[in-house]
Amino acid sequence: MLSILIPVHNYNCTALVHTLHQQCEASGMVYEILLGNDASTLFLDELHTLSTLSNIRMVTAKENIGRSKIRNLLADKAAYNTLLFIDCDADASGNPAYIRHYLPYMGKPCCVVGGTQTHPSLDTPETHLNYTYDLLRETQNSQKGHFTTFQFLIDKALFNKVRFDETISSYGFEDSFFGYEIGQYTPILYVQNPLVHTGMRSNQAYLAKIDELCTTLVQLYHSDKQATLLKVSKLARYLHTLYRLRLHGLVARWFKANKNRIVQNLCNPTPNLRNLDLYKLGVACIKV
């Protein structure tokens, strides 16, 4: 018995839900698909249409409660003891055995990560930075055993021992913290059962998300969560070293002087991801 949990905020997940629904129906399993509408203002007609399919329920938040709270809410509403979290900007159409590959792990006290893929059709000049990062970093990280909440299966009792940290309300690190805490209870299993990430942001929108990520990092760094942050984030460890040596101001000034050149490279057809690392560190040093 399986509960598929999909947080949704202003994204058309119609194709994903239809694919999952078809695979579950074909398997003959007992299942449900819960859509967590986190105060969406777009694609409401599509969400309403999806809620008319069999075994699909809608959980609606009247105001945007964020990535951690909506996932916890979906887990609370789930009827079954095996939870499959999937981000709404996933595509399962290229993996016709996606649900079947998870069957051996259902009903077991484990956490299983299936991985992330990219597709060349998603690579455009406007989204090339996001696409390149996913291709060269996210996909490889999922293959090397880096936890991601993009899609993972977990036993409900195990999930409830950790849950997502609802004090992390801004973008970033709730996934890293969750993965770290789960790892304290059981080894996380990494299997080849990928979905394609379709939610490519424009180059400028992607950099804006990096700025938001760095804001969250600095907030966590100056909180009682610093010790865990340093365990889960290489960027935080670099920032910590610079901060202790009182060199963060120097790096911030260097970054301000070179930011335009770095952004220009990141938005061109051949972005150097080392420049993205410098961008993150520079923004964090400014904000710290």
C-alpha cells in the first residue's frame, strides 16, 4: 500500500500525475495520490481536474506554508505506511517501470532515493545555467549518494522520527537537514530509478534562487543549527573558515568588484560551474 505525496505550488503537474496514476492502476496495488496545493494561484483548473481521478485526493493550504510544512502535512494526511515523495516538476513518462521498481522496498523500514535525470530538450539559452548544473552536479550527486528530496520513498514511521524542519521556512537546506537526520537512523539506499527534472528556471531566476539559498545559509549559520549545517554543506564550511579568519569581508569586496564578470559567464552558452561556486561564496560572504 502506497501513498504518493506531491507538493504543488503554481506548477502544472497534470502529465506527471496521469503517468503515476496509470502505472499504479496497472500494478494492481492499493494506493493513493495526495496533491498538496500550497496556496497555488496558477493551474487551478488543472488541479481540479486531477482531483476527479480515482484514488487522488487534494490537500490545500490557504496560504503558502513552504516546502517543509507542506511535506509534513501530506505525510500526516497519508493513509498508508509507505510514502513516496515526488516534486511536482518531475517527469515519469520516460520510466514506464518507475512504480514497479519501488515495489521491493514497500512496507520495509527504509529510505530509498531514486535519482534525478536531465533531458536535452530542456536545454535552452534562457535556462542553460540551471540545465548545466542539473546535468553536471545534481545528476552525478544523486548517483554518488547525495540525498535529495526530488523523489524518495520512505517508511512513514521512519519519516515521523525526523520530519522536515518547519523552522526552515525560506528556500534551501531543509532537504540536507532531513537527509542527515534520516541517516542517523538507517543507511539511505540509492537506486537507479530516476525521474527527469523539468522545472528549469531562467538564468536570472536561478541566480535569484541562489541568493535566497545564501540568505537561508547565513540564517542557519547564526543559529543553533550551525553544527548540523557545517556537516551537510561544503559552502557553509568554506564560509565558516573565512569567517573565523576574518577574511569574509575581503572575499565580499572581491566579489562585488567581479560580480558582473562572473554573472556574464554564468549566463553565456558555456557557463563554468566553478564561477557558480564563487558566486555562492561571494553572496554568502556579503550576507554573513
